[in-house]
Amino acid sequence: MGVLDGLYKLLMRRTSVYATFVIAGAFAGERAVDYGVHKIWEYNNVGFIILWLLFQHLLLAAYVSDPDLLTPIMQKRYEDIPVLGQRPTE
């Protein structure tokens, strides 16, 4: 019980020390959980991350070689949306 009594006297004697300890513990715990979840996420998605980076590289290479290649794809998204208040033409 000597260790617990020492911690009690060290941390709980003053409210300011106790509050600081709680806030610092919450911050450290949040960082530890965030780091752990991030590592688990990376471990489970290694293949997808490599595939996504390869896709981005190929898409950028296609855009650099021909900038007009992706323009119809980007414009098509807005062609099918009618303007508010107008009836679609037949």
C-alpha cells in the first residue's frame, strides 16, 4: 500500500495537480489510441493503399500526357442535373 499512498499524496492532494494529471492522461490516452488505430488500419489496408497510389500515378500520367482526356468525365457529372425551377426538355 506504500506505492498507492504515495501516488495518492502526490496526485490528489491539490485539485490543480489532480486536474492537470487527468487532462494530461486523457491527452496521452487519446494519442495512444489514435496511434494504435492508425497502425491497425495501415496493416489491414496495405494492398489497397498500394493499389490506390498506383491508380493515382496512372491517372496523373494520363492527365499530363493529354489534359483534355478527363474533361468529358468531369463535365458529365453536371450535365445530368437539371437547373432548379426548370422542367427537363424532351
